[in-house]
Amino acid sequence: MTTANDLINLVRAYNPRTNAKMLTEAYAYGEKMHEGQKRHSGEPYFTHPVAVAVILADMQLDDATIVTALLHDTIEDTNSTYSEVTRIFGKEIAELVDGVTKLTNLQLNSTETKQAENFRKLFMAMSKDLRVILVKLADRLHNMRTLRSMRPNKQVQKARETMDIFAPLAGRMGMQWMRDELEDLAFQVLNSEGRSSIIRRFIKLQRDTGDVIHKINSDIRLELDRANIEAEVFGRAKKPYSIWRKMEEKKQSFSRLSDIYGFRVICTSEAECYAILGVIHQRWRAVPGRFKDYISQPKTNGYRSIHTTVSGRDGKRVEVQIRTRQMNEVAEAGVAAHWAYKDGVRTNNPFAVDPVKWISTLTERLDSAEDHEDFLEAVKLEMYSDQVFCFTPKGDVVKLPRGATPLDFAYAIHTRIGDSCVGARIDGLRVPLWTRLKNGQSVEIMTAEGQRPQATWIDVVATGRAKTAIRRSLRDEDRERFIKLGLELARVAFDHVGKRMTDRALTAAARRMHLPDSDELLARLGSAEFSARSVVERIYPELTARPGETIDVESAIVGLSPHQTFQRARCCQPVPGERIVGITYRGEGVRIHAIECPVLEELQNQTDRWVDLRWHSGNHPAAYTVSFDMTISNDAGVLGRICSLIGEQKANISDLHFMDRKQDFFRLIIDVDVRDVEHLHAVRLSLEADSDVATISRHRDLTRKP
């Protein structure tokens, strides 16, 4: 394991003025807090925070970020507290550690609605201090490097999450080296045979053709020497996942792929970049449509470079990137270049982007998303897409994701322009609105008064901003008609269960469906976004239950052997509808745990005790106890109202005890018997809606015997 002195020397190499005393204290504090803890591999747990700190030191980041790396798991996994970290290391570092802790607790691979909300929280954390994300990315990188010690199903989960979220985020931040490594590590888990196949073909290709990279490297150096240009040339084969993705996108075999080699030329000035481009295009034939000038049109994360693809030696296509040394520093570090140090001072790199401005450009188009679906769609479009640069007739530049159309261009200028668009001209020629835009094109939008967005436009546009604006316009246009239709559908549905539809009932249903008001609920009901039955279910779940026999508690679990008994683990209290796993105990049968129960981590190496189980589908009785940890106002009648709310949901209170009594608030644990996870959510929603309930969470007592 890297020692404290090793880490200090690593930091001191780029920052001679580093606060060695603070780094030493952080190292000692983290080591003490994690004492006795082990990783899945059996190594001391503290090896992980140290490895994260080394990754960030290699990126030449500031002392606060290095210290945060050493402490990033202390608040979550040890007896350390926010106040203690603040007292010892100051508020800045405590805030960073707390931010990383909150990100760690986000379940980014959950259902879409929850995932969208967690993405909002992720971007909020990024907007407060981008260094939180840098530590989290380094944390994920080391976890992926040491993934093999985890259970296979956990490896797949982490690899999928990395491929879907963290690798694209690293790329969006300009840290392409990290994106490449994260993707390759995830690729090893998700498709190890595919990766091995590509590596084998590479080895065969190199055996058949010799060292192509060295040969092309020499060719480029020779041409630069002839032009009296001093520059460094680097060549490499592209990563296995990058090649696999190209094979999938182009539906081509490995043997038909041409541009599997990449070269980078690094010089001293912008003028030399264009001179080198001329030298390369004079020597080799440029491939049409494969030229990008990110020097004159930089990416929002500060990335600047010239990209061109040429037919090189033996007709092989190679991509060449041309940039200055300062541009290369930003290309390697991305947004993190803002915090990079050199010779003890913050690097004065003119191309390093201001993180505050960068995050605002990333999120400005996400704020307009009205619901979870729109937001998640907008986030994924922003994170995954490359960009094209087009021009207005006046010469202004509009940046759009690859695959964007003239409609996206129109909405990027102004929502009013997009809504009234009737046609477009590209480079002076009239084109259909579904035409895909290319780099450097000039786009003119034609509008007409009275024009409104069409429903078919949703399938034409590529940006989240345009999709959101079109959906909003379509909803507004037919809103009154949909509200009237929704009102009638709701009235019939309420009558069907013998209840009268009231404004209060509709408002309650809207709140439980996370909608702003009853009009929005009716408009969406009328537009068939959900059924009238689902609205009634939010208020009267017991009246909308589908017919069928109630499942006996003893028969609730599917997957047990004959005569095998079971009991619910008291630490996590799983209920029907939640994912579960069984753990065998000698002489005690099987205990049922929720799949996310922390207790399972202690049993990861005892796979022979794991039993694959699931809940029986159907109607379950209200016989499954869950505990709520609640803080409520200390006012007359509040506790009675809480009990009444639980009773209205046809749930029974089986126990109640106070944890803390203050003058203005009570904290208590309430045990409630519920049918399943939907019933649990209904009870919790009804309690959350009460104004005298300050906080409510599901209480999981990990100190109790499983």
C-alpha cells in the first residue's frame, strides 16, 4: 500500500507547496477510522481510499481533493461524523466528503422515475463543487480495477452502471482516458468473450502486418521534419470497446474496419496545428466527412483539437489529432484541469474551462424538463452525444448533438422559433425537417404565424430541449379538451368503486403521482398517459384490488425445497414485491433478506448458503411488519391523526415507541403491518403528505439478529 510519505512525494512532485502536514493527518485519520475493515479481496479497506488519492494525485489536483479522497468513506462507513471532519480539516473538506457520501448513496441503476430523480441530485452535487464528481469517478475507477473480488451478479451490476453512467460522465467532462479505461473494464465483465476476440484479432493483425503503429509514426515524423516543424507524435491502437462499438454501429466485421489506429501530434502553437494539418493532407488523402476543427469551435468542456482521418500506409485509415501542449493538458484532464497544479501554483492554462460555467451550460437545457421522463431523456442526450456545429444566416454558432435536425436548430435558438417552424434551408437549399445536420452547415429557419408543433415532430428531433417544448405545446393546445375528458373518465372510475369524486380526492391523487395539481392530473388522464383506475388506486387501493384468493403467509415464498421453513430477516424486513434472496441457517431454515440488505455483504463469500427466491404473485394479507422512523410535531392531536392515516390505508399498527422527545418534535418508531411493497408505499405517501410529519424513512435495524 502507498505510504503517507509516498503520497506526499507524489503530490510534491507537481505542487512543492503542498500542505504535507494536512495530508499526513488525513492519512492517519482515515487509516484509524477504517482500522479492522476489509475489502472483498481480504485487503485492509484503507488501501482503497489511498488508491483513489493516488489516481487524483496523478491528475495533479489540489490538496483539498486529495484529502477528500483519503476521507471519502469515513462519514458513511466509520464512526466519523461531519462535525468531526469539519473540526479537524475544515468546512471545505467536510462539504466535499459529505457530497461524495451522498453520491455513493444514490441508486443510479434503479427504476426510471427514481433514476431521473437521482440524476437531478447528481447534477445538483456537481453544481455545488465539481471536485465531488472527480473523487467519485476516481473511486469508481479503482473499484472497477479491483472488481473481480466481488460476486458475479454484483460485478455485472457495477459494470452496467459504469457503462451507462460513469463512463459517459467522464467523457462529458473531457476525461477521455478515464472514459476509455472505465468502458474497457466494464466491457471485460459484460462481454469478456467479445473483448478477448478483438484482442486475439489484434495480435493476429500485428503478426500479419508488422508494427503498423511504428511505421506510420515514422512516416508522420519524416513529413514534419521535411517541413521543419518540431512536434511529438504518439500512436496507439484503439481500445477493444471502442472497436466493438464501431463494429456494432456499422454492422461490420473486424476485418472490414479501417480506422482502428489513432495518432496524436502535439506542437507548441495554434499556427503550427494548422501547418501540420496541411502537411498531413498533402502527404495522405483525407477521408471526406471525417474532419473536425475543435480549435475554432471548442467543446463546452474546454476540449480543443483538430481531428482528421486519412488513408495512410497500405490504404489503412488512421485518425490524427493535432493540438498544442496546453490543449493536450486540457484534453487529458478535461474540466479537472481547472484545479491542476504545476510547480506549486494553480496551472494558468487559457483553455481550462471554468467549472461553474461548464456545469451551467450542461444543465441549462435540463431545467426545462417538466417531469421525470423528460429529464432523464435530456440527461442521457446531453451525456452520450457528440456535437455538431452549425451556423445561423448571421454567422452565429449553434452547438447541437450529432443526429440533430433543423427543428432542433430552431428550438435551440428560441422555443417560439421552433413552435412556428414550417421549413428550413441548409446552405441555401430547401430540405425536409427530418434532415440530419452536419458540421459547418448554415441553417435558415422559415416560420409562419399560426403554425403549431405537430405530434410527429417528437420522432424527428434529437434534443431534450426540443422534445420537452413540443410535448408542452401539444399538451397546452389540447389541454382543455383533455381536462374535460379526464374529468369524465375519473368520475366513472370513482363511481365504479362506490366513491364520489371530489376536488380534494383529485388533489390528493395528483400529489401522490408527483403532479403539480389536479388539472395536470386530468389533462394527462385525458391524453391517455395513464388509466383512470390508477388514479383511484392512489386513493383507495383496497377498493381496486383485483379478485383472487389471498396467499397464505406460509406459502408466500417461491423457490423453497419441500419442508423447508423460512422467516423474514428482522434487519431489513422484506415485503412482497421486493427482490429477495434466502440465506440458510443450520437448524433454523431460511431467512429472507431484501436484495439490498447490507447484511448480505458479510455473506458474499458463502455462496453455498444463498437460495434464489421470489415472492408469490397475487394478493397477500396485511401481515408483514415494517418499521417507520418518523419525526412529528409535538402538537395536540398529531399522533392521533397519524394513527388514523395509517388506519385509512387498511394497515395495522403493531407497535409504537418513542426514541426522542423534544419540546417541539417527537421522534418515534412505528411498526405497521402491510400487504406488499405497493401497500407500504401508499402508507408512506399518506404520512408524507401530512404537514406535521417532518421526516419519515424506513427503519432498518442492522443491530438486530437477522
